Amino acid sequence: MDPIHQFNISKIYILGHIGGYEISITNSALFMFAAVFIIVAGMLVATARRSLVPDRAQSVVETTYEFVAGMVRQSAGEQGMKFFPLVFTLFSFILVLNMFGMIPGLFAVTSHIVVTVFLAFVVFLTVIIYGFWHNGLRFLKLFVPSGVPVYILPLIVAIEVMSFFSRPISHSVRLFANILAGHITLKVFAGFVALLGGLGIAGWIGALLPLALTVALTALELLVAFLQAYVFAILTCIYLNDAIHPGH
Amino acid sequence: MEKAHTEAAHEKGPFPPFQKEHFASQLVWLVLSFVVLYALLWKFVLPRVASILAARRTRIESDLAEAAKAKAESEAALAHYEKSLADARANAQAIAAKTHQELAARSEARRKELEAGLATKLADAEKKIEATKTAAMKNVRGIAIDAAGAIVERLTGAAPAKPAVERAVDRAIN
């Protein structure tokens, strides 16, 4: 009945300690491994026949590929395609982890902020490192928009710098909060069904409303699970575009 | 008793996503999973999908090119056919015109030949008529002189001089 219980990390096997930190295989780790396995094995099996006319599974893989490639090309241009593997990895990993969370009884890895913060920092550091490597100091033009009057330039630069450094926070918290809040809401309404159902006939009738809401919320959360993976990927493309073309 | 204790421990701990003691484990496996997933997708999976899509694209392009080639060929064949048709038609017209001219020339020649023949015949006939007429006129003069001589002899009883009768007849005829 506790809506928070679903987010508990449970240790399956304790491996040891590194610098005072306990390293153990947890339910979270198992779902990460499962996601990696399902993505890689699924895509390899679906494309095993390399058909000229694709069957259903191969079609799904091809459509996903074209979808992500189109996203990268549209937001970051043809030069952005060198980051296509990164964006595809982020999108497929987050999508599958989110979808695991939608299966009752399974664990939503992306409801843990340490996971989303890591993923956001991968993008953030990629942007900074590639930005300086590719553009040198011209990368700093990112903070100085052209065509701004000189007397308000210091203010604009301050705002640009602040917004740049708050990116990993919004990037990670958006995914984490959406998945967390969605799962809590779902669990609370589902909990009402069980509570009211225990009160006899009148309770059964009263439970119909939260039951209907739970069904509707499940559909909504499926949408959110996809949408948040998409949003994470498209923001990645937009941030990478800054590293490739900082002058805009 | 044991279960109650662990439940209590959970109650005491912070909100699960903020339990710091699990951060290290999660990060280790996340980094490992992410790197493995990235490497496998980058090295094997995505190039494979890309090669399938590229193969399909080149196949479609080559098929389209082939279709365009076939279309161009059929158009060329059609143009060739139409050209030979037009040539044949022009040829037939030329032959017809030539034949027509030849026939016209031949019939013209025959007509001229015939006309020439007729003209000579006509001229011959006219000559003959003229000759006959002259001969007849000569006879008429002789008869007229004889008849005039006889008439004068009968009326006067004396035969007139021949030259005088001839002169008188000539005057009367002309």
C-alpha cells in the first residue's frame, strides 16, 4: 500500500567496498542489464535476415533508427550525426527503462535521480568537451548573442551562463520527476481501489472511480514514458547543436 | 519480529531516490551498462541497420534508374518507329507524284503524236480535195468550153473560134 515502496533499492548480492562505498548488485542494476540485453539482442535478432522488404520487427528497428536519425539531423544538422550513436543509446536506454517501469511489479530505474543526473552529465560534459575541442575559444560565443546592445551585454551574458549551467539540472530532474510522480500517482489511485474494495458492496461501487482513473493514468504514463525519452533525446540534440554551431 | 524491524528501518531511511548509500552501486552499474550499450550499438547494431537501409536505398535508386533507362529506350524506339513511318509515307507520296507525272507526260506525248498524225492526215485530205477540186474545175472548164462551142454552133450555125470561147468561159468562171 505504501506508494514509495516501489522505489526501494534492494540488494541482491554484495560484491564489496570501494573507498568506503558499498558496491552491490541491486534490482536497479538487474534492470539496467536487462535493458542493455533487450536493446542489443532485440535489434540484432530483428535485423538478422537483413530483408529488403522488412518484416514487423525489422520495421520497428528501422523506424526507430530513422526517427532518432531524423531528430539528430533536424536539431543538430548533418555534422551532428557523429553523435547519433550517443543519442540513440540515450533514447533507447531511457525508453526501455521507462517501459520496464510500466510493467506492474517491475522497477523504474529512471525514477532515481542519480541515474538521470549521470545521463544528463554525460550530455553536459560531451557538449563542453566537444565544444572547446571543435571551436576552441569561439565556443564562448555561445554566451554572447550577437546583435545585443553593449550596455545590457553583461546582464545577457550572466543569464546565458546561468541557463547553460542549469541545463544538466533541468535535463535530469525533468525525467526523474516525471517518472517518480507518475508512478506515485498511479500507486495512490490503485491503492484506493484496494482500500475501498475491502469495505464491502458500497466500497466496490466507490472503487469504480479510482479504478477508471488508474486505467486512464496507465495510458497517460505509457505516453509519458515514451515522451520523456523523446524529450531527453531531443534536448540532447539541441545542446549538442550548441557545441557544433556556437555562434547562434 | 524480524520483518517489523526491517520495515522500521525503511521508515527511518530517507526517500528511496535520495538514499546516498545506494548511489555508488547504482553509478557503477549504470556506467558499465551505458558504456557497454553505447559500444555495442556504435560498433555493431547501428552500422548493421544503416547498411540495411543503405542497401535498400541503392536498390530503389538502381531500380528507378533502370526504369528510367527502359522508358528512354521505349521512347527512342517509338520515335524511330514514327520517323520510319513518316519516311515511308513521304516515300510513297514521292513515288505517287512521280508516277502521276510520268503518266501525265506519257499521255501528253501520245496526245501530241495523235494530234500530229491527225494533222498530217487532215493536210493530206485537204491536198487531195484541192487536187480533186482543181482537176474537177479543169474538167468543168473543158466541158463548159465544149458546151459553149456547141451551143453557139447550134444557134448561129457556125463554129466559133476556139480561143474566143476559152476566153469567154474563163471570164464567166472567174
